[in-house]
Amino acid sequence: MSEKKNVSKAKKKAPAKENKSFFGKAVAFIKRLPATIAAPFKNTWRELKKVTWPTRQNLLQYTLIVLVFMTFMGVVIGLFDLGATKLITAIPVK
């Protein structure tokens, strides 16, 4: 019995696509346009609802860590630059 159902489903043809004119396709495109434009924004909003946001205290801690790290790296890069400048100026030019 189940084989008959599978065979009968396989014999059924997919519905034929309508042969739309250019005008029909253009109208369909214009009708879908607002939904097409809004879809990424809706998806983004759904994903943002799933986010676990940090607490105010965590946010301040993370910000402080980033600022300290950036200051440290600025000092390190500045020292490398100062050392490279002294090294270049120490080389005699012929």
C-alpha cells in the first residue's frame, strides 16, 4: 500500500509555472520589494533579542581593560619608534 502512495506521488507533476510577462514580473518585484528590504532588519532585531548583554559593572571593567591595554601598547610602540629614530640618526650618511 505504501508503495502505491509513493508511486502515485512520483507520477504527479509539479504545477506549471506561469509564463509571466515582463510587466507581471515587474509588478511582482515591486510588491515583494518592501518585504525584501525589511527582512534583514527583522532578522537582525531577532538576533539582538537573543544577545546576553553585559551588566553595567562588567561593561565598565571591560572598557577600563581596553583603555589600559591601548595606553600600554601606545607606550610600547612609541618606545620602538623612538629607538628606531635614534638608530637611524646614529647611522652616518656618506
